[in-house]
Amino acid sequence: QVQLVESGGGLVQAGGSLRLSCAASGRTFDYNTMAWFRQAPGKEREFVAAISWRSINTNYANSVKGRFTISRDDAKNTVSLQMNSLKPEDTAVYYCAAGRTFAIAHYDYWGQGTQVTVSS
């Protein structure tokens, strides 16, 4: 079992920045890929960014490229999402996820989510 706990959500004005963190615990050895997803009210959950073991590969949704940066500290089993130039449409609950491979977009474990609200 892998446990994921997000933190860092909150309120921010449009154009501002926010940094989210996710702490992983439990049996994380076989789960090398970490990702961030988000879900806005009335919308489906969407992919935001992913990062592979040792940060060899990263992938971003087109909507956040150039604004968001995903990073990880493998020694501490943490992954972060630096969000800059935030827009009201970035408002959503952000979820951390863990998967076995970077190539396959399947995630077995999810955090409880953290709310990000961007005011206009």
C-alpha cells in the first residue's frame, strides 16, 4: 500500500504562484512514476504533469507548459508542482498519483487532494 498526502493548496490571485507538495509513504519501491492531476467543479479529472524515477522524463499538459514545473526528491519520496502565472481556469482540486511506469498512463494510488483557487 502506498499513501500520498498533498499539501500547499490555497487562495491566490491571477498571475500569482503556488507550490504544491506530495509526500509518499508505504511500499513505494515499485512505484517509480509520480504525477499531478486536477479536477474542477463539473469537469472531469485531467492530467497536469508527470515525472519518472530520478527525474529522467517529464510530461506536461499543453495548458500548463511554460507555467508549471514538476520536480521530485527520490530520497525523500516527495514530488512538487511549482505553479506560476496562475489563471482562474487553474482552479481545481489537485491530486497526486503514483504509478509503476512512465510510459503507461495508469496510476494505482491517489492522494486526498488539495484545493487551489485562483481569483480573477
